[in-house]
Amino acid sequence: MTDTTLTMYGADWCRDCIRTKKQLDELGVDYRYVDLVADPAAADVARDISGRTNIPVVVYPDASHHVEPSNADVESKLRELSLI
């Protein structure tokens, strides 16, 4: 991981998580995926970051985050950070 890596907290049963993960993959963005099914304790980390229990939580290299972002929200933030 580099200082431009973002982190996505999600689960395989979550449609928004599947959509966001697919978008990041298609854009070729370097990211770390934290599977909340495989690592249930990470759900507490995601909740601490977002203040909510909704997923996905996408944490950007500038320490900002989105909760349940639209594709447009993610793309806009990635462009703002010059990651795409």
C-alpha cells in the first residue's frame, strides 16, 4: 500500500459494496478491501470512522470518507485526489 491507497469496508452480501468494489476495480484504483464477514471486529472500526453502521465505508488517503457512496461520489473524490 502507498499513501494513495484507500480502504473500503464492506461485505459480500451488500449490493452497494459489490457496486463500489466493481467500480474501484474497473477504474484500476489501488485499495485495501476489509471484508466485514471475515473480520467482524472491523465493523467496529468502520462504525468508529463513519459514526454509522451502514456500508460500504470508503476511506480516502486524505482521511475523508464516504458511507454508501454513489458511483458519482466516488469518481468525483478520486478525481479530486488525482487518483484517476
